[in-house]
Amino acid sequence: MTMPPINPTLPFEDPLPLDSVVTADLETLQSKGGPQTPFIVEWYGIKGGQSIGAQFELLDYASPEAMLRAFWLSLINGARGSTVYFHNWSGYDSILSLGALLTQPIIVGRG
């Protein structure tokens, strides 16, 4: 079976709204042969000319899940109307963090 060629897409030429983009990142530790444990998660950016963001460290929480729940609530409430860039979210970062989001009693609405 012959696959059709993949054509390049057109370049994005609109202005990038960098004043409404925030970045989120998660770091983990792994002991020899053990699971990856999130120990810090952060989001940051600039909105309306002001720095916004928050950092969450495992030492301040009873569990990684509690830290990640606090992160998600902070991001959802503090970055409304922003586009979020999740650094390295295609792998373990998303797997480790989405459980905490999906267990939040959140009602998502417009705005």
C-alpha cells in the first residue's frame, strides 16, 4: 500500500498573543526501579503587562495528588482567558497530572 505524500502546512502568520500565553511545567523524581513522583509543578506568564503564576512544591503538601490539585485550581482560576503551553506534556507529565484534574469537583463554564 502506497501512502500519499504529506504536504507541508502553511506557516502561521497571525500575530502571536504572547501577552496571553502561560507556561506550565512538572518535574519528577524516580528512585531506582520506582515510580516517578512529581515534586514540583509551576505555571507562569504575563497577562495585562503583569507577571502571573504560582509554584507548588511537594514539601508543602500531604501528597503529590494534593499538590497537583492545588496546581490545577490555581491555573484554572489564575490564567482565565490565557493559552497554556504545557512543557513536555506529551509524555509522563500529562499522565501524572491529569488524574488530579479529573478528580476535581470543577464546573467549567465560559469565561
